[in-house]
Amino acid sequence: MMLDSFLVRAALAGLGVAVAAAPLGCFVVWRRMAYFGDATAHASILGVALALSFNMSIFAGVLVVALVMATTVSTLSGRGYAMDTLLGVLAHSAIAFGLVAVSFLEGVRIDLMAYLFGDILAVGRVDLAVIWGGALLVLALVGWRWQQLLTATVSPDLAHASGIDPKREQLILTIALAVVVAVAIKVVGVLLIAALLIIPAAAARPLSETPERMAAIAAGIGAVSALGGLQLAYAFDTPAGPTIVCVAAGVFALTSLLSLIRD
């Protein structure tokens, strides 16, 4: 069967994460939430430790911790702490506690590098089902609330006037972000998840006239980065996750250059 090939499974996993991360990455760029995505991703290493401690699935552990982290930041922001300070404290505390917790695990052999930088070539059929299930959930969630999310992003006052609650839209984005972090950990790892969210969206920005076009182009750039990165990693024997991000960064440099030439 086609899915018996580890390269086919890796390619499908990369495509799944790219498709889920693209529209979400656009909102992260528009709302200037880049560090928010980074903080949620860093917290997921604590989720890995908890999942291994309680013998539950990595996806479930990471999803729970990412959700707790994201909702904590959303709740505490604007209550005496600047957002970047709060994110800095929580992100680095979470990854530190996670790494310490992992060191206490006895009788469990854990490859930390696989969680920090991803291990896309080791993706199995169950992982693939989880990744695409999460991707479809995120696409459904963002597609369902697209107009409301856009309105709340452009102007919270306009959202209020239109009967939209910006806090609720922020919560929906938070949930979608937690799901993407949970499905992406296997593909690019904790340290590079934010890059896959931000870089394709930032690269798509100079080529887009509408929000919908930007999301579609970002998905295309993410897909090209995933497939191109895998191809290069296989050809040059480099780590797949970082190579995927390098390709995305190359596309960003290219679109930025095109934008400068055009202006």
C-alpha cells in the first residue's frame, strides 16, 4: 500500500500541518501574536512529560497543556502585566518545568531531540490520522468563524457594534492554535512550530490583496516548504523539520525581494 512508504506518510503529515497552520498563521501575523504562538509551543514540552508520566497519548497531553497555557495568557493579559512580559515568563517557565519533569521519568526512554525539532520521518498511520483530524478540525473552526474573526481582528469596536464578542473570537483562535501545536509537534517539533505558523503567512503577505487570498497563498507556501524541505532533507541527509523551515524562510526572502523590486 502507498501508506507503507515512510516518505509518503511524512509528505502527507507535512501537508496536513501546512494546511492547518496557514489560515491560523495569518491571524497570528495580523494580530501580532507571534510570541503567543511561540509561548504555546514551548509549553507543549510539559505536555509531553505529563503524557509520558500518566501513560496517555502525546497528542492529548500536549493539547491539554497548550490549551491551559493559551487560556492562561488570554485571561491574565491586561491585568497588570505587559503581554510580552507575561509570555516570556510563562513560555520559558513551561519549557524549563517540562525539561525537568522529563528528567524524572524512570523506565521511559525519551528522545528529546525528536520533540524539540520534530521527527517527521517516524510518522505512523495513527499519527497521520491525528494530524489530519486536527487539521480538518482547525479548518472547520476557522472557516466557520472566518468573518467574525476578521472583524474582531480589524477593530474590536466594530466587532462590538456588529454584535460580535472579541473575547470569544480570541478564545476560538486560542483553541485552534492549541490544536495546531499538538498536531505539529511530531512534524517540526516544539522549537520550530511557531516558524511554520508565521513564515508562510509573512511570505504570502506581499502577494495578497485580500485576507482570503493571503490564507490560500500561505497554505500553498506551507505545502511547498513541507514537500521541498523533505526532498532536500532526503537528498542531503539533513534534519527534516529544520530543513522545511529553511525552505519556508527562503520563500519569505524571495517574496520580500519581489515586493521591494515592485515598489
